[in-house]
Amino acid sequence: LNKNRVIFKTIKFISIFNVERGIISEVDDGTIELISNMRKGNYGEMTTDEIYRQLGYERISLDMTTEIDGATHHGIDGVYYNPNGHPPYIIAEAKYGSARLSYLKDPKIKQMSREWIGDRLEDAVGGRKLEEIVTASDSGDVGYQLVKVRKNGDIMINNLDKKANIIRP
């Protein structure tokens, strides 16, 4: 994950989280159709959780999507930790299909920019973890990533700079 771009082909998921694994499998085999933006977003978030689990990261953010038709939450999609990871902390945003990072209207702040994250990080992880992540960020031990889940099953992970622009290799 220390490269600027990582591409995964469709992954057969192995997970201790049977609910997410079951939903992901049912979408992959066509049993569940992604007929709404809510379903697409929830599938993207569940897939992102599974990818980071497979890479050895633990989800430390509090809100977790476990239902394909569950209410969507606003804020950071996932914060992950792996003491042996490079970087140890990852703050990720999941997008499905052609969805893109959005902007707040007033003031115009881009989703996943450091300013946008700063306003939401404590809600995502709680106060105790917030201090750890801020300290890790100061030493360069936090990665900011955009996970794109494509309709064909391909998954692309891009690193983001402080303004939430994709870092090109």
C-alpha cells in the first residue's frame, strides 16, 4: 500500500464477518442487485472493509456498514490500523462506479482533504484514538486513500494528497 496506486482484480473474500461476506458474495453472484445509490455506497464500504481486513488492518472507526439497505452515514467511511502496516493508519473513502469525491458548498471543502477529515475524525474514531492518529499523522504514519470499486469488480486504491487529489506515480 505504500505505492501511489494499487489495483486489485475481483477478490474472493474470506472473512470472519459473515454478514458482510454474505452480502458481498450475493452482490458478486447477482443475487442482490445494486439498484440504488444507497446499495452501491453500502457495497463499496463493505468491500473496502474487506480489502483492508485482507491486508491485515483492523477497522478502528466506529460506524460500520453491515446492511445493503441500511441507512448511510455521513463522514469518514473507514479508519484502519495495522501496527506492522506501511503506513500503520489508513483513512479511506469508498466510492462505487462513477461516484467521485464531493465538495461542501460553504465553504468549498473537498471530501477527504485534511480540512474535511479534521472536522470528522473524532466522530469516526472517538477521542482516545484521535490523539494517536494525529500524532501518527505528524510523523507521516497515516495514509489517506480513495478506494474505487468498479462495476466490473475491479478495485483501485489511490493515495491522496492533503487537498484530496490523487497522487500520480
